[in-house]
Amino acid sequence: MPSKHDQPSTRATKSSAEPILLGRDGAIATVTLNNPDKLNALSFGMWMRLGEIVRELEADDGVRCIVLRGAGEQAFAAGADISEFEKVRANAKVAKDYGNKIEGTMRAVKECRHPTVAMIHGVCVGGGLEIASQCDLRICGASSRFGIPINKLGLVVGYGEMQALIDLVGRATALEILLEGRVFGAEEAKQKGLVNRVVADDQVGAEALAAAERIAAGAPLVARWHKKFARRLADPRPLTEAERDEGYACFDTEDYRIGFKAFLAKQKPQFKGK
């Protein structure tokens, strides 16, 4: 039996006709790519709506973790919707506009201050893998498939998309994925560093939601700081004194006092994000 976590939340705020579904369970938001008839291939409208929703969630202090997934259990996303390419990628000029806009969505996911978890069922290729690569954690099923085979379309990935892939798996492996254009399985994806965890197909939802719950149970300011610090350390410039001072700001938070006292009392902390 599929886990209850393998379906979008019953608290979804959008109808099933919407290209992106948004569900909320307490501090955890679930964002679902909703085009199951095309293995959740992303139309231009889906790209734009995904960026809007992630930005809306980023502004919400009540959110502590965002789970991204595809509708159903056949695919996370099978890339961009190629049937639109004659219109949105007809030539270099219109393709640049399209590329700039989808890179804006990629940045929204990558730079979101809340932790993000990709719940990956089935196919995760092309733009789908590029979205997943922007998330903080990726958990997939044993039968999931990965790759970016756009060399067979005569296309390149944009600089922003390539940078995320290089940051995740390194230059040599990123070039292997792009130059061969091969689709490969979950265990190889784990070996390459594309995913954090591989579980049985019927446990993907439960495992991803369990990870989200562990994240949400932690101090939210700490999670946001850890993401910020990790991004900053990718920049080779020396840290400023102000940046180093920020590394100690947690000691002045109410959450630190809550966590410290709860630890000594052997109780579960109830963080406030203050």
C-alpha cells in the first residue's frame, strides 16, 4: 500500500486542474508538479508558477521545510515540455527570454531560505533533474531514473543550471552526464552524489516526509543560517568580520535558550523562530 505521504496533502490550496499544487501540513509545505499525463513535464506556465509559489513560501515565516515532488508515482519530472519548443525556443532571441525566466525559477528554489527536500518517484531527467539539483536534499526510489539527455535535442543547459550540477557532483561528473546524455539508475545517481538517499519505491514519500519533519523540528533560524553559510562558503572571498560575527548571532536568540533548557531537561524543544 502506498504511504499517505505518497499523495499531495489533502490540505492543498489549489485545485487539481492547477499546474502546480500547494499543500500545507503545519510548518511543512508540499509543492507538486502537476502534469502526470506527460510525466510532469514542465510547461512554461508551470515554470513560472513554480517560481511564484516558492517565493511566496520563502516570505512565510511559518514555513520550516518545503517538499518538492511530482504528481503520481511515475515521475518527478521528465524535463521541459518539448511540445512548446517551436514557440518558446524557436530561435536564440526567444530562447534567451525563456531561459532567463526558467533560471529565475531555479534561483528561487536554490536561494530559498527554507530547507527544501526533493521527493523523487520514477523519472527525474532534464529540467526535472535540474530542479531537484537546486534542492537541499534529494530522496528517491530504487527504480528512479536520472539524466540530462538534451544533447540528443541539440541543446545546451544554461549557465545557472550547469553551475548547480557542477556544485552538486563536480565538473568531471557533470560533464559525463551532459556529454553522454545517458539515462541511469538510482544507485548510480547515489554514487555520483546526485541523491542523498535511495529507498524502496513504496517508501519514498514516508522517507522524504520524515526528513522534512526532522528538519521542521529543528530551530528554523539555524536551518536558514546553515543554508546561508553554505552558500557563502562557496564564494572564495575571505569572510568579513561582520560575517564571522553572524556565526555567533544564534547565541542571542530565544530559540537557543529554548533548545539549551530543553536539552538539560531532556524534553523536546518547541522552537519559535525568534
